Amino acid sequence: MAFSPPPANAGQRLAEALSWKPKRREGHNLAGTCPHACGTSDACKLHIDKALWYCFSCGKGGGSYTFAKLLSWGDESCRDALAAAGFETSSDSQQRTNLLDTVDPIDFLAHAKGTTGEAFRAYGAVLQKDGHGIKFPVYGPDGERCSGFTLNSPQDKGKNLRGMPAGLFWPGQRAKPGETWYMVEGVKDAAALWSLGYLNTVGLNTNHLAAKFCHLFQGVDIIVVPDRDEPSEKGAKTTAKMLAGHSRSLRIAQLPGPLAPSHGDDVRDILRLAGGREMVDRAIRLARPVDSHGEFLEQPEFELISGPQLHAADVKLDPIIDRVLYAQQPCVIGGPSKSLKTSLLVEMAISISCRRKFLDHFWIPEKRKVALLSGESGLAALQNCYRRICHSKGLDPAVDAAGFFLSESLPRLDRKDHLDAIGRLIAAHGLDVLILDPLYLAAGEANSASLNEMGAMLRSANSMCLKTGCTLILAHHTIKRPGLLSNRGSQEPLEREDLHGSGIGEWCRQWILLNRRLPYHPGLHEMNFVIGGSAGHSSHWSLSVDEGEFSPEKFGGLEKWSTKLSPLEEAKEFDRIAKSQERAADRKEKTAITTAEDTATIQDYLSQTPNLPGCGKREIRLALHWGDHRMSRAIDLGLAQMLWCETAIIKPNRKTPYPVYKLISSNTQQPLF
């Protein structure tokens, strides 16, 4: 008896011809009693289309002929049943014998799951000892077998062994640096890709890779093929985050079809479609690279221009603040803690939005809309600063600064959804300038010590602003001891290398650096004010800011805002002269005090010799052990104060008069010596 390939619904028709009544339908199979009468009521599965059967109770199975043979009363009734099911038959006994081959349970389950028995065996599938289904080995973070995964029937999704850890499904080998590996969810999809020739495919135990397995993929190129639903695509992004710093590269493939909220199509679902293999191959071939946050990288498109085109291009600098700030170039305002960074940003924002001279010195060509997002100062301090600066510029804070916007909420620059929200905010308000204060609160989880992470984050933030035509300004702190490495003093002007963290100084195209030039006095700030940029503008200034006294009744805090700019070298020369004069005055005062004390000492000494005609300068100097200059200053002061008088005497054996000094008052004191 020979048979052609099974007709449509062959299993269903064979069951009806043999009066075999299944208990229920399970997917592509009918579940019922075993033809061998092994005692179970639903362990036998008969494929509806292919008429293959297998009993998960006794472990026996086969094709349509063996199924019909076991349920028929003889060859004639078996032939009739097969003919009724649509099989073509003949009397060739040799061909009939060839149909008695039985079906291996691994092949049966693999075929039911949309792959091959060879692929299942590549992942270590073996028949369970009790004959109920098959089992796959599961491997832990150390690469050793740690558990198992069982699959008992075509309808069974499979499960890990109870009480055992979950792990990965490897195809008999581990990933090596430099290789390309594919990641899918579960061993069945892994086997399906393996059967297509993707032999380096690892199956995950869930929709994302756990951190404990990441070291197994060091230096490996990874392509993740998630199911076409939201949880799986989110899991693929989580896998990308986990593998950042481990894998050499990572790409994510997108299977065809709509994105489902859950239970979307997997690899095997796509393979069941017409042209399914080509669709899976194309999805893997077009897998897109992602960054360390799992976000798809923009597809690079490069445009070249020639030298003459560059020469002819109409490219001009667009000054927002003349000689200070230019449009479309990211800017950093840096300084130590409590160095007026936020106050200066409010001054800048108000000046730009109302077209008033910045710091009463720098010209602003036109009004622009500015938003300041500050996460440090608090609304009360910002309100006080806003009122004082408006008053200093002759503005009505209730009316004039309509182009100035403020928020206490800061975005996270390391998150794409926050960047998208900022992009919408810029577009909604037509912002020309966006200020974020401070950077360390907006950096999120980015590692400030990593040049690559900070560079990628800052580039994404600036790209978002450039797309909307907005200029980005960041407020940032300096290191605690700026100038230490270059032996600069703490009151010397800052340089970009003093900015804290990696990548900030390299990324910014223009900068303003602030630090104290002189020690702080209440309400009065003497600052170094450094301006620079890639456009070529550069200047060093001395900035004096007078905020007055604390006066809650006036503006709700400090009482005023007064600024004065002067060239830094001029201010330094003024400081040098002032310090020199101060030192001279201190020396003069100290000398006057010392001379007055010395005068009193000489007065005491003269009072001890009231009966002598007087004492000479040399005699007094030797007695007190003083120098000539000290002695002369004290003698002159005493004469000026008329404490003693100068007379002349003729000593024995001398012809010339000898000058001596005698107290004018006749009062005497007790001897001091």
C-alpha cells in the first residue's frame, strides 16, 4: 500500500473514518485516548493536517497507517479508513511496509513548534526519563548547566524545573569575542533561527538579558530579535543597556507586522507566513544599531561641499549678545559654588528678552525669547533676583519681560523622552535660547567621568536644540580647587580645564567663567569675568556686583542689583595700587605707634637723671640698645611735643659744645632701670 502526501485535514478525516473521538482540540492537534490503550484519556495527540500521532503516556507514535492499523479490524478496514480520509492506496506490500516507520517525539514536538528535530537536539533536547515530553539544559552565569526546561506537548509553552534558577539556552557552544550572536526569547525561537542557518543563536529565559549574564558576551557583536510587541521591544532596550560596556556592538531587528500591546508575533509566527524566511532574513539584515540606552541611532548621512562652495557660502555669525553669545553654538557658564551663576543667568535672560544691555555694557541686537529651567535656587530667590534686575534696568516686572520664561523643573538629558518633551516645549513657545541650571541635576545617570557618555548626552541635547533653532546654555560647576594643576591662585581667572567632569570644556563652543577676584563682603561681589568662544571672541573683565543689604520689605530679599564692568588688567592695577597704599598706611600707623612708645621710654630714662645737665643722644641710644633711625624718630617726636629740650654743654677736655637733652618738666619718676 502506497500513499501520496496527506490531504488537507487528513488527521481530522482519519479520526472520523475510524470513529476515534478526541476529548478536545489543542492547537493543531486532537487529544484523545491512545490506540495502544495505555490507560490515559487525552495523552495521545493526532496532528489535524499531517495525521502524525504520538502518545505522551506510553511514548509510542507513528504515521497515519499505524494509527489506522491499531484502530481497525484488519487490512481491509484499515484501507477503507485511509481511503475515506483521502489517502490514495495501492496493493504494493513493499511500499506498505515502508509506512510503518514511527515518529521520534523530539521530531514530533519540534515540527509542532515550527522548527526541526535537529535544531532541538542542537540545544540539547532529550527525551524525559518518564517518556512524558522532552527536556532542554539551561545554563547559568558561569556557563555551566544549572537547570532544565521541559516541553511536554505541542500545546505546552514549556516551563523551567521547579525550584531551579532560570538561565540561557546555548546551541552547544559559547560566545567568543569577535563573533556575531543573535538573541531571541526562549529556546523554541532560538531553534527556529538555528534551523535557518543562524547557528550562533542564544535563547533568553525572558524578554531581556539579566545583568549577571553580560560578561558572557564580552567583545561580541549582538543582534537582538525581539517579538513584535511592546514588552519584548522594551526588553530589547533593557538588554542594550545591560550590554553597554560589554558587547562590541549591538543592533536590534524589527520583525514585520504591527506592534501589538502583548503576545505579538515571534520568529516562528513569521516563518509560518508565505515568504516568512525572507522576511526574517531581511529583518536581521536591516537590524539597526542602538546606543547604550537602547535608543536607535540616527542613520548617518554625510554631505560634502568643495572649497569654492565653502568660500561662496553665506554663513554669518548671529550675535545674541555682541561679543559674548552667538546663536546655534552651545554655551557653558561655569564657576564655583555661590559665584552668582544663577543671578547672572537671570540678568542675561532679562537682557535678551527685553533688549537691554547685558551687565549695562554689552549690546543686544534684537529681542529673543528665553527660558530658564533652574533646579537649584528655588522660586523665592529667583523672584527676588528677577525683581531687582528689572528695577535696575528700568523695567516693570509685571509687564515688560513677557519673553522671559521660568521653570523649576529640569529635564534629564540622558533620556530621549525628556529631550522630546523639551523639543515640544521649545516649539510651543518659540524659544530662541534655552538655559539649564545646573548641569549636574540634568545629567541623570550619565557618568560625569566618562568622556564618551557625557559627549553622547551633550551631543543629543544640542542636536535637539539645533533642530528647533534654539541655542543651548548650561550652567556648570568647577572643581573645588581650580588652577591647582597649573599653579594658578584661587583668585586668578578660570580656564575651561577647571570645569568639573569630562567632555564639558571640549563640547562647549562658547563660555563664560566666573570666580571671585577678591574675598566676599556682605552684598558686594568682586568677580573675574572671562568670555571666550570658537567664533574668536575673547575678553577678561572685572565684574563688580552690589546687591545691597537684606531687605524683605522691598523686593522680598536683597535690595538692589548694580553691576560695573572694567578691563581685568585695569582692575588688577587698581587693586595693586590700593594694596600698596594700604600697606604704606599700615606701616606708617605702626611706625607712629612704635615712635610714641619709644618717646615715652626716653622720657622715663631722662627722668632718672634730674640733676645732670642732660643726656646725649649717643648715651641714650647705647643705654636702650636702639639704632640711629629709631632713636632719631623718638627724639624728634619728643622735641615736637615739648617733652624735652636740646641744650649744649662743654665736656672736660673738649672745646666744641656737646648737644644734650633735658626734660622740660622738673617732675621726676621712679627709675626704670
